[in-house]
Amino acid sequence: MSSSSAPVKISIVVPVYNEQEVLPELFEQLYRVMDGLDSSYEILFVDDGSRDGSVGLLRAQFAVRPDVTRVILLRANSGQHAAIMAGFSRCRGDYVITMDADLQNPPSEIPKIIQEMDAGHDYVGSIRDQRRDRLWRHVASRLMNRVRERITDIRMTDQGCMFRGYHRDIVKILVGSNERQTFIPALGYLYAANPAEIEVRHEERFAGKSKYSLFKLIHLNLDLITSFSTVPLHVFSMIGMLVSALSFVFVIYLFVRRLVVGPEAEGLFTLFAIAFFLFGLLLLAVGILGEYLGRVYGEVRNRPSYTIAAQLEDNQPTDEHPT
């Protein structure tokens, strides 16, 4: 985390990617809420390689409020979680709150998180009271929540909501973990000594489209599963042993049947069906194993999760080296 002589109680970290339609309203709501609090604060906008006018709007907002605004510009799109880690590595607050730029979680809900952290909680998760997403996203999220609870020790009611609060001590641990691919809310919960959850309002997207396609959501949830559990590997190991045992019994059965009844061709398609089922199971197991190996490969390469092009703070833009 960045060090500074000026004490800051609250840091707001906002990853931004192609949000030019939302940013003006976000600025209006967010600064109004934070100015109304009796606490020192800073707002870190991390642009994740936007290709629209987001960077220009962020620069203009920095010029308007340089006292509390900091802008980090990444060289290329690195993903939401990498952008948040970039903000974590440079924030100064005792409380660090992450939120999306799409205004689905209104800034007016920020005081709820602060209240819980003032009460002594070092990690505050959020539960969207009435989700305004499409039905398939809601169903998929509930399904993945159930799967995660069964195979990991991570207990989060709503894992898809990034509107969360972290104590400075937790953020330091996250920054020092040096994991290239991880799910920040789950990792934060893992290190928390006194976590809590609160219900927050959830609105429809103010403008623009969601940056999470179905493929990205699947990839994100695979990251969550493979980062915090080896249960899928154990499951397929047990399935493999069970299938091997059943296959052995089936072979014995066919051998005895051939001796007693004689050869017959009627069971050919049954054998094909069994073979195709086993091939599909084998491909699924190889795919799961590949996910784990891919994570190991990514960690071994030790490539930076993000690179910073420039940082705007204290009225002085500075160029940055890869991080």
C-alpha cells in the first residue's frame, strides 16, 4: 500500500472499463456521499485500459478534485480483479471499500459498510437485497454459491457483489500474497478475523452494458473453485476408481456371458454408449486437471498481473513502471 504523511480513513477503489456513459453520474453521487461524511477520504479510480472516453473524464475529474482524487491508468485491459489489486497497492485508508462503476450498488450505501467497520469488523461483505440482473445470472450465481459452500471454507452469501469493505490489515495481506489469479472477495474473507455481511440496495445498470459475458463469468467461477479447493480433483479420483471397479466387473460379466450364452451382436450399441460416456467423463476430468495446471503455469511464469502507464495524484501526473 502507498504511504503518505497525510492520514486517510477511507479509501474508495473503483475499477473503470469503458464507462464513459456512467462516470458523470457516478462522480455526482459518489463525491456528494463522501463529502457528507465526517471522515478523511480518497477515491482511487483505476482505469483498466478503457478504449472510450473514460480516461478523459477521469483526468477532468482529477483536475476538479485533486485533493481527494487519484487516478491510476493501466497500460492494457488486465481484468477487474487486477485493477482492484492495483488500487489496493496504492491506497492509504484504514478502511478500503471496493465498488463497481456501474452504479448498481449506489454510493449512498457506503455508510453502511463504514458503520460495520467502525463496530470492529475487518471485512464487510454485501448481499444484494433485490437483484436487478437477468434471471440466468441470478440462477447461475445461486448455483455457484451452493457449489462454493460445499467444496471450500469460504462463506459468502453473495459472492458476485464486489461492493465490500476491507480493513487496511487485510489489504496489506492481499497485496503481499502475490497471487496472479485470484478471487479477491474470497481471499479477503479467508484472512479476516471478524467478518460480517450486510444487505445493500441493488439497482439496474445506470447506462452501458455489463463487461462480464457468460464466458468471463464461467472463467471467474473456475478461478474461484481452483484457487480455494482441490475437491474437484479428489472427486474425479474417486470417480476414476469407481469406474475402474465397475468396468472390471462388467468385463468379467461379459466373459462369463460369452461362455454360457455364446457371442451376440445385440449389445454392440450398449457398449458404444458406455464407451462414449466414459470418454466424456475422461475429457471432463482432463479439463478440470487442465484448469489446475493452467493456474500453476500462470504462477510459475511470474508475469505481472497489470502494468501502470500513469498515475495522477497530488496535482502531479507520474509515469509508472510495470508492476
